Amino acid sequence: MLRRALQPGLSRGVLGRGLGTHRGRSTLGKVEGSGGYRGSWVAPVSSYVTFRTRDPTHDGKTVGRLGEGDQNGKVSEIKKKIQSVLPRGAWNPLRDTSYLPPEHSDVVIVGGGVIGLSVAYWLKRLEKPQGAIRVLVVERDHTYSQASTALSVGGIRQQFSVPENIQLSLFSVEFLRNINEYLAVVDDPPLDIQFNPSGYLLLASEKGAAVMESSVKVQRQEGAKVCLMSPEQLRNKFPWINTEGVALASYGMEHEGWFDPWCLLQGLRRKVQSMGVLFCHGEVTRFVSSSSHTETTSGEEVTLRRIHEVHVKMDRSLEYQPVECALVINAAGAWSGQIAELAGVGKGPPGTLQGTQLPVELRKRYVYLWHCPQGPGLETPFVIDASGAYFRREGLGNNYLGGCSPTEEEEPDPGNLEVDHDFFQDKVWPPLAQRVPAFETLKVRSAWAGYYDYNTFDQNGVVGPHPLVVNMYFATGFSGHGLQQAPAVGRAVAEMVLDGHFRTINLSPFLFNRFYLGEKVQEHNII
Amino acid sequence: MAAPRAPLHLVTPVWNRGTRGTRGLSRAVAPEGSQKKGRSLLRFLADRFYDVQALREYLLRKQVLKVHQKNRPFTYIKERFGPHAAGAYFILKQGGAVKFQGKEWIRSDARGHFSLDFLKFQAVPVEAVDASGCAINYQGLDSVLALKELQSLWLQRCPHVDDWCLGRLHPLANSLQELSLAGCPRISERGLASLHHLQNLRRLDISDLPAVSNPGLTRILVEEMLPSCQASLLSSNSLPGLGEVSHPRKLHSPNPLTSPYLATTTSRNPCS
């Protein structure tokens, strides 16, 4: 502690943190006095220095005056300072820092999408006593223009092959059904997430039929209501399907469908704000951590790191605020890999635990909206073809949403969110037109692209603490099914944080260790 | 964005109508001015004092729990007398009416009392359920779904029946022939899309659904989805102006004209 206090860089002092926000070479133009300090009257050395650099014209003046030189320059500086202290001056000791995040926060959640907000909600809901934990959610884009949540197609299903995925989805459906009890805020209107209980229809060819049967068995064991259909039953039920090449189909009867993810996001946001969680519009640029060396039982040296501060940089400015925190939760979605790198995850020789990076990266996915006047009717479920192409109905006007995941070789460049319309012509339309003959005539109305937080290891989420960076928790990497598991994942992470272990749904197969140990959680039904 | 997003405020007037209907069974509609003033005062206090906020949250929670309590399952009756008797008891307790096969309609009187004679019926199936105006919700439908030979289900003006409940009705597909959802404030066209499992449905009443955005188009699409079913937008059962205040007991008596065994004339809406 003492050594850190004496370090010039940090300059924290006995009275708490330093004076003013730490600023780069910003030329904000106004005299920023000390921000957020605790009443100390120590003349801020740093701000004195910045005062100088902030006013280059002043230097020019001293040079310009002939014969008077430096002496007069200093006097006028002091005069200006005195003037600013007096009333009507520009100096305001009680500066408004409400746009900055707080200096201390127990939990900092990096990422304000549906997963981050869900973790915040459950932390505040499960904490004992109420109001004990200070939570800060840091989101760098309040318009959510690139967030996976807002750009998602919004489906929710239980047709997975991993039991944990099914349990997560079942709880999330129960959460969505009772959303107005979970997220009720007094005096605010209830939420309408516009759920379509139309179910999912997964089609399998000869090759995938056995896998589908075993998956359905697991799903039924967990409590999902899924029925298997032969091609003939399929034709009876949905006459618009061409069952050529389909050996088996699984149809979810209940608890499956699609909904409006934006409404869920705003509902969570509103509720979480009413519970006292602080929001910050900024970007995490740095983690300040300390490391300690220990030995494992077998004598190996291990370096444990602990994050002490999160530097949150404000939007469109160089100003940043160091937030002292106890825990960091990485819910940054597609950008979680970068956040993990900042925290020192993966800095080590490859093949070791230190060198295991978080294998989450951005992947771009396209969604197309088309109109087909003779298309399938109101009963259309969310159809996922054996080839990987999917579509669902949207609204009453015979509009359909759909897309397809590209293969590894055809992955588009995730640098921007531009839509490639040729991809629809070449890769999405043919399989869908083959499956639904009515789709031979359609007209694409619009399209958009969004990011998957793609887990390159096994396309399933990463949940839980990192073994070496001891106070960083992950809740990311869901590769396209994060929205439908968000409420349950939030609860699991909150249980891990508050109790140290999973209480309701056991997500131990989803811990970070599996990347080092090589244990893949194979999920067959990934779109 | 993903789906055309209806603004949240669109739901508010619908919600208010529904809850005022169930809460205001015993009192007349309060004058708007005083209600608004009282509400804004409470809001002012709740924004500034944690105690008031906690109290209001507690009262809200209690309301929700009241509905849950009304929809609790009667497992003892189910085990002792069978699912039909348990379902009938549940509906009668909520204030609805039940018709057993070959018997008359049984309903509770104005004070909520009803005779327990039906418990003596040995495995006589329930044929028709009239749960209009009852506070039945997703959980409460458990008791109704156990009635495997139900032919006619009336859920008019139920404030807690929503799209999720409609997605649950598929176990009744073999027997259900008549379904009435008139006046339910929370049902939208998305829930109606899940009715395609009910292949034996002959009459469907979807009139006066405030949350359905386009009633005429919805009716056409539902009729395309269920070819042998008649979907009606103007029901002879619904009385004018029943959106807000619901008096389920007095005014709604089982009308012989709407019995499933008699032909009915339903006036069709000209396509708009």
C-alpha cells in the first residue's frame, strides 16, 4: 500500500484517489479544477501542469511581450487563477462529475447487452442483504447499433443436444413468460415481448436422423415438449414443405418460438436501473492488476492475477476514470476476446493455462427479410433445414426472415456490418426454395448483418471465473444462442459470484478450464 | 432492427382496461381526475422515499400473488375424484360454469358458493367450460387441460389469458370443437397462430381482441390455417361496451343459441 502511494504515477495520497480525472493531452478548453476529490486542498500539481499545456496561446503572449519576459507572464497567470477562484469565475470545486462512473464499485460488468444486464439483474436480486453490492455496467454504445442482442432474430428453442443448454433455455422461457413479474417496475407500463409460440421445426436428412433422435430423447428427459415427425406426417401438417431428402423432423410444441429482443433489453435496463445499478457510457481501456506467485501441490509455479482497477474511457474524449473494483464480469459479447486480452488472459507460452486465450471472436452473420405472397401461412414455425438455412415468418403480411451460417471458408470479414446480397442468391435462397417451393418467387425487402460472439472452440458459452485471473468472470461466447439463454446465464453467474458455486443449473461443463483441458462440449444443433 | 417494434405505450391502455376490470368488480368506475392525482402523489413519494417504494412494490407483488393463489391446483380432489371433478371444482371456484356430459350447467351463485354434487359423478367427462371473466392464467390451465373430452371452452374477457396460454391448448386437439376468446385483452395474432394444432375446431370466436393489430386480416389467415373452422369477428355473445367492466355472473348465461349442436348464424365481416 505504502509503495503504491509513493509511486508518482498513481499519486493517490492518503486522502483517497488523486485529484481530477487522469487526462491525456486533452484540450477541453475549460478550466477543469479537481474533480471528485474529497475536499483536499493540496494544490494539484498535475492540473497545474495541464493548465499550462492547455493554453498554448498564453505562452505565445509571454514571448510576444518585449522586455517583460517571464516575470509578467507568471503574474498574469496568478491573476487569472485568483480571478477564477472568486465568484463568477470559471473554477468550480464541486464539479459535476455525473457523467463519469463512480470511483469505487464492487462489480464492474463490461458490456451492457442482454447478458450483462441479466447478470446485473440477478446480482441485485439474489444479493443478501438488499442493496449490499454496488454494480456498474459499462457499455460503450448506448444506441446498441452493433450489439448482437438488438440485431438478433430473436428465436428461443429447447432443441439442443447438451442437457445444460436445454435447462438454460427452459428457465429462460419461464422467465420470459413471467417477465412482468420478474421485471415489474411500479408505475411503469408492462412489457410486451411479442412472443410467437409457434415452435421450431428442425429437419434432418438420413445422416443426421440418428443424432436427432438421441437429441430429442435428451430434450424430453429434461422436460421439453418435442415431437418427432416422419416425412408423411410433416406433409400432412405443413403442406407447403417439400419433404424430399428429409428423413426425420423434430417439432417443438410448447415453449418455443421467437420474441422481440429489444423489448427484453429495455425491460431489463429499466428494472436494473430501478434496482440501483449504475450505468456508464464508456469503454474499458485498461485493467490495473497485481500478480502473486504461488505453487501448486505438484510444485509448479503459478502466477495469479487480481484486477484492482478498471480504466473506463469516456465516449469521444480522452478522459478516463479508474474504477476500483472487486470483480469484473466480461459480458462484452463479440468483443470479449479483446477485453480478456486486456486483462492478461492468454499471456503466456501457448499450450499452458497462462497461454490459453479466450477463443471468442467476431463473426458476421446476415439476416434477410423477404416478401413472398404465396408463402407458408400463419402456422409456420421457425424452420431450420438440414442444410443449415433457416427462416421464420414475420408479422401478418407474408414477410419472412431468414439466413444461413456460412461455412468456415466463406466467413465474411467482420470489419463492418455491410450486407452481402450475393450470399443470399448463392447460399440462402437455393436450399430454402428447394425446401419450400413457394419460395421460388420472392422479393428481398431488406437485410442486415450482426455479430456472433463465436466460440471457435466448441460454439457454446463460457461461464464462470478464470482460474488465473481470479476476479474476472466470463459470460460470453454463446455463438448465436446467447439471447435465449440470457436470463438463466445471468442467474448462474450471479450464483457463482455470490455463493461460489452453481446452485440451480450446473454449468461446470462451461467453465474456462475446458479450453486448456481440451474438453469440448459438443452441441449438434448450432445454427 | 429485428422485428417491427410496437412502442411500449400501446399496451398501457389495454392493460389498464383489463386490471381495472378485475379490481373494480365491486366499485363503479372512479372519476379520472382524483385517480390521476392520487397516483401522481404516490409516484412522487415513491421516487423520493425508499419506504414508500418498498411498500408499493410489496403491494404490487401481493396482487400478483393473489392471482397465483387463485390458480393453485387442487391435487387432493384430483387424486380422490379424478381429473374431471378437479377441473370442474377449479372452474367453479374461480366463478365460472361447468357442464358435464348429459347434465345441466353448474355455476356458482353470486357469493361464490356452489353445490358439490358433481363430486359424486363417476368419471363423467366435462363437456363444456365457461370461464368467462375468471382470473385463469397459464398455471390454472393445468386443470382445464386435464379434461380430455372437453368440447367447448369459453374464455371470454379473461384478463390473464395470453399468447402463452393459447400455445398450451394443443392437448385438447382431439376433442375441442368450440373456442371463444372474445374480449381477452392480452391475446394477439401471435397466439392465434398456435391454434393450428386444434384440428377439430369448428367455431372460433376472436371478436373484440384489442391486442390484435389487424382483425380482418387475422381472421382470413386463421381461416386459411384451420380450413374446417369458422372464425367469427362479431359474436352474438359479446355485449356492447363490455371492454372495461366485466360482470361475469349475471349477464353471461349459457345461451342455448350458441350451443355447439345447433347451427348458428354468424355475420361475416366484409373484407376490408
